[in-house]
Amino acid sequence: MPSFDSSRARFRLADRHIAVFAHLLDGETPPEELTQSLTELQRIGLVGEEGELAPLLGDLLRTLADPVMMIQVEITGAHGPLNHGVVVGQDAVIAHDGWPGEEESEYVSIEPSTLVWELARKVNLHRGERPEEGAPEVRVGTTMAALDAAFVALEEPGPDDDATRDLVRTALVEADPALADRDQALTTLRDLIVSLNATWRITTSWDGEHEGERAAMVRALAVWDCGPLGHWIREQPEEPILPGQVGPESPLVLVRSHAAEVWRKITALIPDREDLVGGSAA
């Protein structure tokens, strides 16, 4: 069921409720398959009997109807995939958060100056220890097929942690025999996969200019959050990924990072004001 908190102008809405708003904004009657969703919105007072929209919805609907920039945050953890995001409009910035097992997401207006903080919150980015000055870069790699095999092994864990680690190690070598001659990389990959808390990807899209022509612009960042083993940037497959671009033989390359660097890379996903078509936004 949808709901809202008028004191903070925040809303819990499913995609089907957003679809109802889109039809009403266009002066259309929602189709039959959205009748139940319309009824739910009318029941809580966000839509009137004649389809009129509550004034409280103003910033939300104006921003969703005419976005300047869209930011999608995809996280996969123990509860499966979750989708969060931020929509930047001309006059407001709307953040939305999903919740495991729930159809609705929470939508709330945020201050534009807190945008990077909001994205960091969505991916649970916290301060961690910086690597020592001059420490060598740590990079490990295999194939996507080997990663899939390791995840299958994790689904049937052994009787204890050591047995689970052995199962993952064996699965990696069977799928990528080259790892057998790279013991340090194999051990690191095994430990990262076993310690994996979540993987996440932030994708920013907006209308910009390329060679003098209006064009869709995209920036993205993919990271593994490996709990006590820290953050690892997924360098390959390189973001943004197009449909069908990644297969079993595609390389997987992870590079050791830290919270401060991840923060800088999240900040770099946000275009400058002059990069946006029209050059203005909230």
C-alpha cells in the first residue's frame, strides 16, 4: 500500500503508482490494469475523485516529469538486488530508496548540496584505513565464468568456513585453470568472494553535448564491498556496460581501493552545471 508523511513530504510508492501519476499528468484516465493502484492513491488522499493530484506531490511530480539528471544505484547483497536512485530536476532533487521484499520505494526531497553524501549513504560508504603512502597497487583478475562458478559454490557452503573457502577455490581453478599458477591472485579472489558484503553500481545519465550535437551522456562506477577486506573497484568489465557486451569469457579485474578514493570517484560521476543541456538545474 502507498503511504506518505506530510511533515517531511516523503512518499512510499511503487512503480505502478508512479505510472498512475504519469497518466493523470497527461490528462489521461489510467488503464484498467492500474485501477487498483488508482484506488489506493485515492484512498490515502493523494488523488481526488476526479483525478486531481494533491498539492503535496508538486516537487515530486515536476521532477519526475522533467528530469535534468538521473542517477541509478543498483546494489546486490544477501537479500538480492535492490534499486535506489536520485532524480535531479530544475527546482528539486528527489532521492528514492528501495527495501528488501517491499514493492514500494521511499521518495523524499533532498538538498542539492547533499547529493554526494546521499549517494555515499545509499552504498553504505564509511571511512576506512587508507593504504600506506607508496603502497603498491593490488589488482586481481579472472573471467566472469570463474566468478559465476565461485558464486555457485557459495550457494552450497561447506560444514565450516575453511571448507567453504576450499569449495570456492576449487571452483575458481576449474573454471579458470590459469589461476592455478597464480597462487596469490587465487587466494585473494577466494577471500574477496567469501567476504563479499555487496556489489554496487552507480550510473549517472543526462543530456549533454558531443561534438556540438545534443547527446545522451553516461558515467558509471562499479564497486565490490568486501567487508573487512575493504572496497575493490571493478575495472573490468568496464562501465558503462551495454546489453550483451559481457559473456563468460569476459575478463573480471578488481583493483584495491579505499573509501576516500571511492568518494572521489562518486563525486566525478556528477557532471558540472555547464555540462548539462540548458546549463541549469537544482
